[in-house]
Amino acid sequence: GLLVALAEMALAGGIGVALDLDADTALLFGEDQGRYVLAVPAERAARVLEDAKAAGVVASSLGRTGGDKITLEGADEISLSELRSAHESWFPSFMSGSELPPAN
């Protein structure tokens, strides 16, 4: 979904993002096809939106990049270091058995 794509972009670039979106689960986690996320310099954003409109492409601004965390209106923020740690440690922990639920 959209939030996963934005989180992956933030981790890959090492740059946080402040989203101007409500914590709408369907929008943030829906697996709609044909969406693209662009990160452009702030001074070029208006031109990108104008060009998209002229081409008949629906586009909108999602927020701004910067800092070291992901923030979303109506939700807790998360630092990139905390997100990276959770992302990179989960699978090794699972494979070692330390993330398995207790046996009954």
C-alpha cells in the first residue's frame, strides 16, 4: 500500500516524511494498482502537479520530506532508525525462533 511504499522510500533514502494525510486505513494500506509516488524538490512540486493535470493524470501532494521520522496526522510518529531496526531484525528473529508465539 501507499504507506509501505513511502516507508520503503524513506528507509532507502534515509530521509523522513511528514504526511498531510489522515490515518485512513483503506488509502494507506490498500493495494490499488497503478499508483506512483514521486519525490520532487519543493520548488518543482507545483509544476509536476500542473503537468499531471494537463496530461489528464490525477495527482496530489502527500506531504514533505525531511528529518529522521515518518509522521502521519492522527497516528504515532516513528523514527527511521526504529523502523529500520524492526524491518531488518524481524526475519532473522523469526527464523531463529525468538519471534514465535509460545506453545500451548
